[in-house]
Amino acid sequence: MGEPLLEVRHLVKYFPVDRHRAVKAVNDVSFHIDRGEALALVGESGSGKTTAGRCVLRLIDPTSGTIIFQGRDITAMSQAEFRALRPHIQMVFQEPFDSLNPRMPIGAILDEPLMLANRLTPAQRQRRVRELVEMVRLGPSCLRKYPHQLSGGEQQRVGIARAIATQPDLIVLDEPTSALDVSVRAEILDLLTDLQQQLGLAYLFISHDLTAVRRVCQRVAIMYLGKIVEVGRAEEIFARPLHPYSRALLSSVLYPDPNVKLDRFLLKGEIPSPINLPSGCHLYARCPWARPMCNQAYPPLEELLPGRPVACFRAREENGLVADLQLTPAGESGPAARPLGDDC
């Protein structure tokens, strides 16, 4: 495989509170997105997923770390240098109405990114605008309307049309369906899936809606208090979450089938403050798997299964992977499982 479209390395973003304290919103996060791939950043409010997405877009500058897009370090670029890359990386916002200029008709809203990119003639831009509304399944009559004259779902379709206008390689979607009615969400998710397949788009899909994630994304990275705790293929994580926080998130998903038996996995207590993070594992005080060793150091991301890095000292034992690692094909010998400490 070639190099990733986007590679985030050891991203850190702190927001100062006063001279001595800061909100540790993103705390040493690394991930990558291949061309045409949809990666979800999943977590509760305050997990740092939106902050990570805004750093990728250079809407805010990271405290430290590196963001490589199309082989170039965008964190080392000036805003003027990054402007040349802006057509290739776009965003769809959570609140569709707030993201649209209320004084501009839809046709002008869709023409604006084309005009700023300075690639097309006025006639070519008009054709492109008409093409865009068709791609997002809106009628041409909407071009003369203003945002307040559209429904929430129609407004979000305009936001998606604006995002794809300049033929980007990557779109950051920040909770794109959370402000919509349930009946409209499925239509928007289907549209995003179809556009990804038609245009070869890559998505960074930021959401706490696991149903939406399962529908759109190929891979999932789960965040808790500014750190990624588990990464894997979407179908694998939904079938077998390995981290206790992942288990708790997935056990909260509601299924329409009453015959589906839910595997309840509950955490206790409240999320710690990102200003005063606990020592050791940040989930220690809430986790039913916790042992004294978990409070001594933060667990590293270790690949427990192929393509499944997990940050948990206890995940190997609790998921029965000690025995799994010792099983090898007949006549072959394999690596012994990593021994666990006495206090775990």
C-alpha cells in the first residue's frame, strides 16, 4: 500500500485555563486515513474527538505533534501555504443552519468555494453548482432559496454539496446527523456512503452515534479523555470490543430488534476532569476490570489482535487472549503470551 492520505502523529492540544493549569483536550493521539477510507473518531462529549478534527483542518493549531496530509506536514505551513491545500480538505458541520450564510441564496453558497478556488470560469461554475445539487438529491429550485426556507435535512445536503464542490480528497464530518430528525438521518448517511463510493472520498467521521458509524465507516478509533484507547475495523469492534470503555459504549446502543440480547457493561462514577487527569489509566476509577497496577502508569497501545491496538493492561486476560496467543497450527510453535503481573 502507498502512504496514507492523512497521518496524525502524537497530536497534543491543550487549552490554558490559567498560568498553571490547562484542559488536556487531545493528549498524544496518532491515527491515519487511507485514500477512500472512512475512519470514525468515537467517544463521549469531552473525549477530544472534535478538537482533533479541528486541528486536522487547521481551524486551531495543535500544541505539538505532526499532521501529514498528501505527504506534506501541514502543521509546519503558514496559513497562506495551507490555503493552497484547502480545496482538498473540507468539512461538514454539526449544525447545518448555523454553517450557512443566511443572507446568501443556496446557489451563491455553492458558488463561493468554486470562486475562491479560482479554477473555473463563471459558466463552468454555474454548471458545477447545478451538478452539485443533483449529486446531493436536491432539485434545482433550491438554488434560488435561502437557508431558512429549507428543512434541516435539506440544509445539511447543501452543506455536503458545498464540501464536495472543490473535489476534495478528505472531508471531516463533525456529528453530521446529530441535529437532524431520526427519519432524516438514514437518508443523509446513505448519501454520504454513496458519495464516498462515487467520488473516492476519505472521511474523518466524528460522532458519538455508533449506529451512524457502523453504517458509514470502515475503521473506528475510540477516544476517552484525549487518548485513543482502541482502533480496529468497524465490524470487528462492533462484534468484539476489547477495551472496557469500548464495551461500555457499545452496550449503550439501542437495537430495534427486541430479540437482540444486550451485553450490559457498565462503568461507575463520572468522567474525570481533563484539567486534573488521574495518574495511570484514565478509566481506572470507573472500570470494573481495574487492579492496583492500572493506577501506576498509563497503558500503551498494544496490538492484541492483528490491526487491533488496545490501551489496557487487563484487556488481554479479560478477553481470553492469553489462551488465544498460545494456540498455533499443528506442528508449529508460536510466541508465548506476555506474562501478566501478579497485581493485575
